[in-house]
Amino acid sequence: MNSPAGFKMVDGKIADIDPIAAMLNPASFHEVVHMTLAAFVARSMVAAIHAFFLLRNRKQPFSSSRAGPRPCVACSSMPFAILSGT
């Protein structure tokens, strides 16, 4: 991806593959932070949809168990996800 590592190119073919070195390349920390924050945002957006349906029908037990502080998690982690992606 951003900084490929963990393999050697020999005569135009990939050889000597090291999966650990590929996963722990120089850009891996940046990618892990960005994707962790993006997962928080995605999960929180699903909870926000549940909160919307809960506002429409308060007797819905499925949505009431999934709403809560999760939309706040989305709002607080979204700027960090954007900053870590640039």
C-alpha cells in the first residue's frame, strides 16, 4: 500500500515473502490508528440510526438497547479519523 515491505522482487517476480515484515511496515502505525478511528465512527453511525428509530418509536426494545452515548463517540472520533487520514 503506502510503503510496501516484506518481499523482494527477483526478475520481476515476488520472492522471499515475510508476512510479519509486510504487516509491520513503516506505515502500519498510521494505518492502524486511522482504521481504528474509522471503525469507531462506522459503529457509532449505526448506533445513531438506532437512536433515530428509537425517537420515532420509543417502545422498540431493539433500538433502545443500541442507542446511548455512541453518537457522541462518533462525533468525537470523526475529526481524529480525518486528521489521521491526511
